[in-house]
Amino acid sequence: MEKSPAFIAELRTTLLDLHKSLMDAQRVRYEREHGRIQTPNEFLGLLLEHPSFAWLRSLSALIAQLDEWIEEVATSVAYSIVAAIAVIDVETVIIDGAFPVTVRHSIIERTRAALSRVNQQGLSGFKLVEGSIGNAARAMGGASLPLLANFTQDREVLFKDFEATR
């Protein structure tokens, strides 16, 4: 059963919060029995190898899988952007959708990093920006196209930089 990107993104954020709370709770239990953990490196070693923390490792693996998914999304989006820019010159690419804000930030950061690894020779420059509409972005954008096509005198209105005209 395939889940939506928004579901996976929200699941990741929730799991990270849960994972941190569970690690903190297990650390307190461990320190009651064995004494204070002195350094972050010691704590990392315990997380990776000590039997008291073994039950957290499957949750850690799930979070790692979600991070891999976000990286895969970012790489795919980067290649899609470059392919689109090769056909249509646009000044701005907006990433938006039904993601929690933290996941959207992560996707945008990783997409920027992926774009730096993709050959863009001969293409016009563009800005990658974060949208703010959320899960209604696709519907609003699709609904606006017939209105703009039929009722606007300036069909380039979508491609203008409104900040520069203010």
C-alpha cells in the first residue's frame, strides 16, 4: 500500500519527536542503573551497542528510511526541475504541498543540494522558493489557469516578479 508524501513526511516528524522522547527516557533509566553518561560519544556508543537501547534501534531504522525517502524525493524533484527548465524558461520554481513545515524545509534544502550536483549547462537561472499555501496549492493553481487564460489581458502575469513592481 503506497502512502502519500504528506503522510510520510508527517510520520517522519512525529517519529523524530517520539524517538527523542524515548531516547531521553531510556537514558534516564540507564543512568539510574549504571551511573551518569559522561559524553555524547559514550551515549552514541550505548545507543548503537548496549542491550538496554536495543529496542530503540528498529525505530531508528524507520527514521533512517524516511530520511532516505526525503533524499530520493529531493533528487527526483531536482531532475524534474532541470528537465522542465530545459523546455520552459521560468524564473521561479515553488515547492509547496501538504507537508509539515519542517519536512518542506528539509525537502527544499536537499533539493538545492541535489540541484548543485545536476548539470545545468546552457539553462537559464531560476530561484527555488518555498510555497506557503500548503495542501491547497495544486488545486488553487489548477483552478486559476482557465481564469487567467480566458479573462486576463496579460497572459504573462503568472511569471512576473510582483515584489519588484511594488
